[in-house]
Amino acid sequence: MKIVELKAMEGANYYSRKPVIRAVIDISDWKGKMTKDIKGFNEKLLQLIPTFEEHTCSKGRKGGFLERLEEGTFPGHVLEHTAIELLNLSGQNIRYGKTSLWNKKKCEYEVVIEYVCREAGLEAIRQACEILNRINARKFIDVTKSVEIIKKLITKTSPGPSTGAIVKACLKKGIPVQKIDGSIYQLGLGCFQKKIQAAMTDATSCIGVDIAGDKEVTRLILSRASIPVPRGKVVDTEEEIIRAFNSLGRNVVIKPCNGNQGKGVSVKLKEENEVLAAFRLAETYDKDVVIEEYVEGSSYRLLVIDNKVVAAAKRIPPYVTGNGKLNIRQLVGKENRNLLRGEQHEKFLTKILLDPVALLNLARKGINLDYVPSKGEKVYIRESANLSNGGKAEDVTDQVHPDNIELAVYAAKILGLDIAGIDLVLEDIGYSFKQQNGKVIEVNASPGLRMHLMPSRGIRRDIGENIVEKLFPDGKARIPIISVTGTNGKTTVVRILNKLLRNKKLLVGMTASDGIYINGKILTAGDMTGPFSARVVLGHPDVQVAVLETARGGILRGGLGYDYADVAVVTNVEEDHIGQDGIESIEEMANLKSLIAETVKKHSYVILNADNIHTAEMAFHSRGRVIFFTIHSKNRLVCKHLCLGGTAVIVEDNIIKLFCGAEGFDICSLAKVPIAWGGKAQHNIQNILAAVGASWALGFKCEEIAENICGFGMNFDDNRGRLEYYEYNGVKVFLDYGHNSVGVREVANTISKIKHRKLIGCIGLPGDRTDKAVRALAKEASKVFNRLFIKEDMDLRGRNKGEIAQIIYDEAVKQGMDTKRLSIVLDEKEAFEKALEECKRGDILVVFFEKLQPLVELLNKKIAENGLNNNISLEVK
């Protein structure tokens, strides 16, 4: 058993509305074997993972999976359950999984499981595969080790409590969240987006962070601002620190100049030998060491967000309480087993560290780790109160004196920090610092939030919500998303909408089959209709609205690149790409494309083709507000929809009309819409109606919609590669991206309405289409064209060279075309040139291209060489 493909789908996808891991597993080594056929397999599996008895499987009841094992099931199915259980044993709650045959010839199965932590989900599949292979090979297996590997990944890659609180607050408010890397997250979309790294935002001053990281510079700046701070000095030799110690009054704190989380900090030092030992320890963190006077009192942390103190906590150094039996080492070990304690910042409390600082502190008390405290005796492991070293916190937010609040806000302002943790030492936070010699001992950028989110005592504060309110004060975090899918017409629809929105001076990000466009300029060329390109647009800091072409392949292989669309458009569902990537029927294809209609919110709009049965049925599975479009004014579904007060776009007497219930609005005459070709281009009329419906959903008025569609197509670049039109020596040349039988039929039917002598086609199809799809295209082409040049795509997609072309040729002959009217010229550019040379004045040449630009360059070169222009008018029959 081996993994052929392994991928995480982060958004809603074909398999689930939640993120999933998808794997393709080759089980050829297990070919023909089921679990009951492998001696001892079931017994060994259940011995290793007894918790399988909880799995219901398809039986729908506890123990269902055990029954499937006894009956005999395939290894791919066992892999699914093993991966799920490894995640559950790692502390996650995973239930959904699905296994199906992917490639019968290659003995490949598709395994899908949901996940919470992406990296853990991927590793669970790998570990499950290894476990099953070792069972089959009768080798030693340590399931505990596999679980520990996954646990470590969860700890390493999942957000800590601080980041998690911010993410949770965003999701609660419906703000999209995307993990970029580590603890860096993008919150919101497009021009409204913000980035965070733990409790640091993209508005946090870089120089403020640098200053806060240098304790001596911080003390200097605060002192110059008349903020009370301890007296101190930076030293880098033992001689200097002894001189400073003697001048400060023999009760000092020593810490690294650049440090955090209490690392290397020793406090309340009174003897030279203690000072030297603490200096040497601090030196391991930074060559520059700060020595400063020790301030008597309790340690308080005041959290300042956007010039407001939103929380305050009293910090308590880590300690253990004796029971007269256990020594300090044992008592710390017992406390560290507390489920609230974890490594570093993974949980709300950190395990108590028995590091050199702790050992030095105990030694100063005259004890060590073997000391057994009496019952009830408290032993402080260290004097510094820091959660990162095992300390605890008590919420005191409601007790803070106004003077102390003012001081904390002032300190944050002085350093230029939008979020800061101000450390104050004074006897009682309820009294003014002025009355008790209170001092600011540190200012922290990106302060930890754990002590406020879950204090050991007192009220929990929702700091995540405070930070989100600071980032999005007016609540705006999303940009409108328009997503367009369907078999044909997607590109034209997104281009129409892109132009409408740009005409309104909005900065639009658009994805299409020819590239990613930002404000009309191409950012990346190529087929950009998948989730990656959608995320590029939604992550662009200038984009105000996103118009996304969302193709089948992208949805199937990567899911959606967004959470939901405000306007979802489905143009049609036809028999294209059937037999690819596990989609074996048009019903399955419709189910795939319906994803964008099913994931919308109640306030969203769904624009559906009422003339296409597979598209129309999506209305019954969507929560959004449906707008139908139809070229048949008497469409029964649309009539019923309007009777119920719905909205629809229709064509009646060659007029595009929009109806909201019984109320109708004229948009414009089809005669005024360039790409409608006087009403003859039926496929483009449907695209126009879809765009009209989407434009109405976006809030545009009828006059604005009419102005846009009547102007679309007047500019040469409006709809490149879609019935793109040239003239050469009296020959009308059309370049189109028709890549399936329906597309070829619609284009050919439209072109045939133009007066011509002969209709010549240059056709081909990608190699990943089924033989049935290839023959269907050849059949449609044979009906209309008088002459065919058959080419092939450069990317054969698994086919042999000439294989696709031969199928087209044979089918054309079968349909009655004379072989003299058929030519196979595999290279697309060469086929186009030969076809062009053969054309006579009055002919029409239609090329269904793979690569547009080389053909355009060739054609323009020929036009220029012959001193011709490209300005002609089309005479329609």
C-alpha cells in the first residue's frame, strides 16, 4: 500500500462543506484481498487500536466498523478509519470519512477524511499507511509513537491561546480567516484585510517593537517621558556589574537586555556571589545585561489595546504547596501534569520550569529539589512572576486605579504600540502608583493574552473580541464576492461583470481562464480558475470586489478558494469532462458545480439557468435568493417562480426584461447588445442574461445594466478568445475557446448565420476527454463545417500523439464527411496556417484554439504584410 496523491482541501469542497484531506492510495500489493482474507490482520489491528469499537461506519451503530472487518472490507477503507482514529487519539474529534474505488485498473482507492489541523491530517494518512503495511508484513508497530508524532504537529501548527482567541472572535463575527504561516494570519478580505502574528497587528509600530525588545532603551525612553522606572544600568563584564550592584543598594534584578518571557531573569539579589551567578546566567541569553533596583510590591500586567486598558492581571510566581511527603521535584512534576499546563504557549498555563534560574533561587533559600516541604508550606520556585515560566494570574481589571490606567496608556503611546502589555510593580493596583512608589518595569510588544483569557482566579476577559474590534472598528472586513461556474460561458460572464464594476470606479480583482486581472491589468497569465487564484485576488490589499471564474477542475482538486459568495452564478451544466477525476455522469458534474450555490448565505443571490434542467434544480438546494434567467418567456419554472414573488431575467420579443414578481423592467433590446449578434448568438444571450441577473443582485439599476451590456463587445479586448473576429483577404476568421461538443455546436450555429461561401473549421480537443466526448465533438463539427482541419493540443494529457485527431477523423467519416474534406495537421499553428491558405474570399474560418496568442500574432503579421485592416461589418442572414 502506498500513497499516490495526498492533498488538503482548505475550504468547502466536492466531498464535504468542511476541510478534508484527500488521498489516492495504491493497494496493488493487497490486490483482491479483503480484511477477512489476511490471516491475523483483524486481530492484530484491534489489538493495536482497541478504540475502533466506537466506530459506527456505514452500519450507523457502535461496533459497525468491527462488523465490516469481520465481513471483509478493502484496505483503503481500513486506512480511512485508522487515520481518523489516530487523529481522535491525538485529541481531536474527527468523524467524517469516505473511501471509494478511484482507478480499477491501477487498484487505486480515494480516501477522504475531514480535519481540524491540516498538518496533522496529512500525517495521519501517512502514519495509517505505515501501520497497515507493517501489520501486513508482520513487523513491529508502535501506535503510541504515531500518535505522539501527530500530537507534536498539532501543538506546533495549531494557534496558541492568544492567536486562537482572535481567530475565534473573527469567526464569530463572520470575518474570514486564513492561516499564512506559523502564527501569521490574514483576517478579512481584499482592501479590508488585516494581518496578525499572535497579539501583534500589521498596524503595530516596527520601531516600537524594537524598542520594547531592548529593556535599557525602553527604560531610557520611559524615564525621559517622566514615567517612573527602576534605576539601572547595562553592563557586559563581571567587574561592571559588581560596581553597579554596590551603587544600587544591594537589592537588585538582573536580566538580559534583549529578552522575553522571563528568560534569564533573577530578582531580589542581595549578595555578590548571587549577582555574579545571575550575571553569568543572563549572559547566555544576551551579551548585554541589565542590572536594576528591585522594586518592592506585586507584579501586575495591564493590557493596552488602542489606547485603552482592556484587562489587568496580578501575576503570581510559580510555587508548589507541600504535603509532607513529596519533594519539590515531585511536587512540580505533579503540578505539571495539570491538563491546563503545556509546553511554552500551547495551553493557558505553562509547565513550571526547573531551569538554572529556579535552581539558583532555591539555593538562595538554602534548599534544593530534594527538599520535602511540610504540609501546607508554600515554596516559590522563582521570584519573577511570568506565565511563560509557570506562573499564574488573577484578574484585577475592575480594581485598577484611574492613575494606573492613565500611566499604562501613556507608556504604550510613548513606545508607539497599538497593543502592549505594561508591567507595573506596586503594592496594590487599587491605589495610585503615585502613592506607593509604583514603577513600570517593562513594556511588552505582542503581549501574551493567556492570563486575561483564562486567569487562575477572577473573571475571564474576551481579549480576542477587543482586538478584532480594534482591527475592524466599523465591522467591515469582507469585500463582495461574485463566483461564476458552469460548463460554458463562465469567462464571458465574469468579463461583463468586471467591466460593469470597473465602470463604477471600483478596483476589481478577476480570475478567468486566461489569467488573474487586478483593475484590468493582468497579474498572472494562464488558466486561473481554481482556489489558488481566488485566494490571490482575495488577498490583494487593493481589491474592492472579486469576480471569480470557478471551474470544475479547481473545485474538484482544491475546493473553493473562499468561504461563500455574495452572488453565485451557474451558467449551465453539459456533458463535458465526464469520465475525468472520478466524475462519471452529468448528475455528478451538476452536484460538483452546485457547490457554489449550496455554500451561499441567506442574504446571497444565486443566478441560475432555468433552461438547463441540471442548473435549475440547484434552486432547491440553495439557501440563497434565487434569480432565474431564460431565453423562453413561457418557461414554466420561471412563471411559477414569478408568481411566488421571485425574480427572473427573460427575453421577450427580443427585449431583455427583468421581473420581480409581477413588476417588470425593460433592460434593452438585443439588437443593441454587440455580443448578441442581433439575437442570433443564443449562447451569448444566455451569458448576457446571467450577467444581468448578477448585476441586479449587486444592486445596479436597469439603466446602468443596459449601458454596460450595450457597450460590452465594442472594445476589441472586452472578450478576447470568445468569437474573436478578424478579416484577412476577404476571409472572416473567428477564434474561439470552444472545448466541448456543446461549445462547438453553439459557435458553429451562430457563425453559420453569417453569409459565407464555405464554413471551414480547425478543431481539436484535450487528451483527457473520453472517446465518447471526442466523438460527440466530431459529430457536431461534421454537421456544420464544409471542411475540417484536425489538430491536437500540445499537452496530450496521457494520450498518444495523433490519437485524439484520429478519433475525430474516424467519427467525421462515419458521419458522412468525404475524406477529401478532412486533413490531420497536429500542430495547431501549422493547421491554422494551412487552413488560412486554403480559404477563398467569402469563406469563414473558425479555429477552436488551445493557445490564443500565437494564432493572433500570426494573423496580425499576415494582415500587416498584405497592407490590410481588420475593420469589417458582419452581414447576418
